[in-house]
Amino acid sequence: MCRTIDCTRKRAYQSHHDAEEVARHQMDVNFGLVLRVYQCDRCGMFHLTHKPRRF
């Protein structure tokens, strides 16, 4: 199965700080939600994810 990663459907933020503020707010209003910010290697912008970091 071939999966291409496409970030066009994801909300993108100009800075890590902007994305972090949104993540903090979402975690405050959604008990148990854990989000992290990452910089997209496709578009260079910042996105949020609930998935743990892969190494």
C-alpha cells in the first residue's frame, strides 16, 4: 500500500510559538488530549499532532 503524505488538509501555523499556543488551548479545553508541535518537512510550516514522535 502506497501512502503519500499530504499536508494540504492540515491546519498550518507560521511559527512554532503560534502552534504551541493553539495546542495549549486545545489541551486545556479537551481533558486528556496531548498534542505536540512539529515542523513539516514538506511545507516548512508547523502542524499539531497527537501521535508520539518517531525516531
